[in-house]
Amino acid sequence: MPGTPAPQAAPEVPADLTSEPELLQRLATADTAEAKRLDRQLQAIWSKSGSTSMDLLLQRGRDALEADEASVAIEHLTALTDHAPEFAEGFHTRATAYFRAGLYGPALADLGRALELNPNNYNAIYGLGVMLESLGEDKRAFAAYERVLALNPHHEEAAQGEERLRVGVEGTSL
């Protein structure tokens, strides 16, 4: 999505990996350096489908996005979501591909499915905020950015989005 970083290759799982709830709890109060490490750990968890074949499809989709080939990414990611319908990151990444292809309806549907499966994926919530903002839904976009920042206070793009929309949504005080 414009302004949304391309989903990156699945990072290696750090040796001190803990559970998602614990990582999210630590992220909420972490300093900047710690937040980057915790984010990498969460991305590693969210990028593992449990199947080497499905992880390969995810990687191929991400590689196609990085090469600016949204239609190729959609093909790989559709195969992934067809074969792993409970894997949230497949839907999140395909939403990015759909958005880049200008297919907003399918992108919104995939973000909805990704967030049903993983409501704490702050990058998917951020993507939803970007889409809502691009559609003129500033109040809903602002709320999405706020939710991102509640989960990951160090998410710079969400902080910028929230700041950009703040006056229009909250107004100014006298």
C-alpha cells in the first residue's frame, strides 16, 4: 500500500522468542531499540504458517511485491490463502498486493480476514488505516492509527498518520 512498507522476508526467529501476548505486552512499554527487536520477533511469529510450502508461497508473493509485480504477487498469495485459509499473514500480504493493483474492495476484504485471524497485527491495522484515509474515512483511519499505536507505540508511520489527521478529527481547542 502506498506509504506501507512492503512486507519483508520472514526474519529469522530469534533464540529468545517468547509468546505473542508476552511480546506485545513488552512492546507496549519498550524503548526504541527494544521495540525494534520485539517487532522482528513478532514478524517472525506472524510469518510462519507451519508449512514450508506455504512459507515459500508467502516469500514468493513478497518477492513479487518487492519487484513491483502486484499481479504475480496476487497469484502466489491466492494460492497461499487457498491452501492455508487460517494463515493471517497470507491475507495481510495479499491485501497489500491488491491495494498496489488498485483493487480496493479485495484489499479491504483481505485485511478484514487477516484481522479476524490476528487482531493484534498492527501492520495490518496500519494498512487498514492507510486504505480508510485514502477513501476519505478520516475518523476511522485515525481510530486505526490509534489502535496501532496502542499495540506498538514506536510505529512511526501510524504516528505520522495520527498526527496528520488529528486536527481534522479532533478539531482545535480554544
